[in-house]
Amino acid sequence: MMWGAFGAAMMIVALGCKKKKTAIDYAPDYSNGTDTTGSNGGSGNSGTSDTTGKAVVGLSQTYNPKSGLVRIHYPSELVANRDSDNLTFLEPMRSASVDVKSLVTITTNGDPISQDPGEYARVLQGARAKALTGYRLISTTPGHCYKDQQGVETRWEFDEGGTKMQGRACAFVHHKHGYSFMYAFKPGNVGDESKLHKVVDATELTD
């Protein structure tokens, strides 16, 4: 995993927003998650299915984290790695059409530190500010940042291995569970941002 420093920071953020801290298995491991291809879990080219049964165009892979709170749809040029039951990284292959330093993280908290979306997002933002190098907050905007879920969208800049990156996250609470869907990309790379946002937007809540 090339996002070692940033990955460690996201793990700190994920743990810091739970009421009850749990042990983390740092090794990527698919044994506690399900990675399937095609709409019926086998190899195929029909794509995956969202909650309405329509194909998620261009997102041929599906990953189900052990938390059971989300189902992630993503293109074959990204690779899913589980760093805990609550945190999943999606990283580009070296041959991917998006920059290799781009990243998507899907974080869930079964017992979040606050049931208030604004407070939950504030704690997440504070943890990122302490954990990331060169962190600079750009904006914090309350609203429907993921489908119809009321939450808070946060945008920021940070340094990753000497490269200036921009992050965007949507934090919200659904059925008393906390969620943070985030992606990072090089500023100004609209194409990469659009592709990463598509993965976040296609993620299903399964609680």
C-alpha cells in the first residue's frame, strides 16, 4: 500500500470517532470482507447492482466490509484493501487512468462519538488536522452531501510525500451509525475527482 502515512492518519481518524476503541488488524485481509465481480458475485461483464436493481455503469467490482453497514462499488482499476472492519481503502493500480496518489476511503462507525452530524464531522475534521502534514481547511458545508442524507461536506488540502493533494469528505449519521466517505486527488484534476466521486456516490448503505 503506497498510502502508508496517509493510511495511518485515516486509521487515527476512524478510531478517534468511536466511543469504544477496538484493536486494529493492520494487514490488508479479504477474509473478513467479500470481494465479488459482476452483478451476481461471479465473473462477468454485467456490472454490479445498486439498491434499485439498475447496473452501476463502469463499476464492475463489489466489496462488502465486515461491518455490514455498506456495500462498495468500484471500477476494476481500483483495488480494495481492508485496514479494519470499519475502514476500507480503494487505491489505483499503477496502470489506472486516475493518478496513482488518488484514494477513496469508506469509514463506518457502529458507535460514533456523537449522533449529531455536525459534531461528528467536527471531530473528524479535528483528527485530520492533527494527523495530516500541511493540513489546510478549505470549507465546511452542512447539507445533503451523500444522496438525501443530511451531513457535512468538508474540503481540505494536505501534503502527501511532497505532493499537494486535496481531500473531500461527507460525514453523516444514519440509523445511529456514523459514516465518512472521503476521496483525495490532485487539485485541479477534475477528471479524477469525478471518477472518485462516482465511487462514493455508488456506495450503498446496508444497515
